[in-house]
Amino acid sequence: MDISNASSDGNFILLGFSDQPQLEPIISVTVLLFYIMTLINNTAIILMSFLDSRLQTPMYFFLSNLSFLDICYTTSIVPQMLINLWGPNKLITYVGCILQFFFAFDFGATECLLLAIMAYDRYAAVCQPLHYMVIMHPQFCKKMVAASWLTGLCGALSMSSFAFTLPLCGHRVDNFFCEMPAFLKIACEYTKVMDVTIYTLGVIYLLLPLFFILISYGIITQAVTKIRSGRGWKKVLNTCGSHLTVVSLFYGSAIYMYLQPKKGSTHEVDKFLTLFYTIITPSLNPLIYTLRNKDVKGALKWLFIRIQDSEQMSIK
């Protein structure tokens, strides 16, 4: 199908990587593999946190929420993307575009806030170990997670209402899904109001949570400098290293996308960066958290043993 001649009545055209058709088969296979990894790895984290009593702590409660969030985030993008990559049709319905826009913003904003909450959890674990369970009371943890989901939902509702009331002078979205920056570029006038809106949302949902994370780790660093034993240093590294790696991967690419000067960006770089933080990073998060974590490795081994035992019982 020739994209330039595609009917756009009631639909949008997702250009994706159509300007580089030779890369589409490679990208489609890569995306599918990372999506399968995302589903398997994050589902394993959720099951372990639910079934293993050793992992029923605030840290793993937040991690299981992050895993569920990553599954939802990628699922809102990948199926439609694969349909477009595998077939000649690059269309997405108007309703489908609204839903992608809404859920991508909602889940992305919620993840930023959840990562900030996890940084506070690490601060409490390292700097207030004797009062940790009092500070991170289960009800308080649930309220913080609920607040992050609700705040992301409110931002997504307001931004979607604003974006889809704009007069549009085209239906060609220059990305592989209906993401906010690419969608706003097809408005009849890309005004400074839109730029201010994007930057304001970037400050609220990206920079403020990141600022909170940096403050938390600044205090943790001060506390760590007072630790003299190598064992204590190793424990803190295991506690905080995984979270810092996830924060760096997610925030680095997201801030570049939403807060960079638009004149210095190229569409190709933007698309591959979007691909990285929406599809690749969610598949890596569980691996990052399990590489140096003995509790998770033990729980994973226990989960596999239980699955094997249940299979043997069913055969008998």
C-alpha cells in the first residue's frame, strides 16, 4: 500500500519507519522479541512478589506495580505497531489513536511518579532502617501508589482533551504510535502554547520527580559516606544500584524526547529513542532488578520448582 495515497477518512496514518522499509523486518522481529521478554519477565516479578512471602515487602510491592505498569505500557503500543510493520496498512482508527495517546501519556507519567516513590523507599531503607516498617507502612505504600496512578490519569485526561480538540491539518503522524509530540505536529498551527504545554508537562511529570529522586539519593550518598564496612557498602549498592540504573535508562531518553530544543532533533533519532524507552527499557527492568538480587533469584528458583511440581502432579 502506498502510504501517500492511503485513505485517511476517520483514520490516522502512522508513518513509523516507512521511510526506511529495509529496516522494518528487523525492527518488527526485535520489537516482538522484546515484547515477549516484557510479558514473561514482568509477569514473573508479579507472581514472585505475590506468592513468595519473602518478597511481600514495600520494595517488591512497588516493583510489582512497576512490572504491571510496564506490561500495560508496552501492550498499549506494540500490537498496533506490529500490525503496521507486518502489513501494507499503516492506518490506525481515530478512536485507536485517542486511546494510544491517552494510555501512553497515562502510563508514562505514572511510571515517572512511581520511580520517585521507589527512590523514597530506598531513602527510608538506607537512612531510616530502624523505622523503615513504620515509615513504609503497607497502607501508606498503597496510598502513594494509588496517588501516582490517579495523578497520571488526571494528566492524561486533561492532555487528551486538549490535543483532540485542536484543529488538525493532516492525518500523518510521524511516529510508530500516537505519541504527544508527534501528534501535536499535525495541528494546523504549532503554536508557542503547545510548546509551553509540552514543557510544562515535562517539568511536572519528568523534572519534578527526577528532582525528588536526586534529593533522595543525595541524602543516601551522605549516609553512605559514613559507612566504613565493605559489607555495608555492598548492601547499599545492591539496594539502590538497580533502581538508579532503571531511572537513568528511562529518564535519560524521556527527557531528551520531551525537553530537548526541537530545532536540534531529527525524526529518525526521536523514533529510535522512543522505541528504546517505550519497548526496550520495560523488558530490561526485571533483568536489572534480578541480576544482583539474591532474594529475587531465590524466589524465581522457587517459582520454577513449584511450576514443575504442579506439572508432574497433573501428569500423574
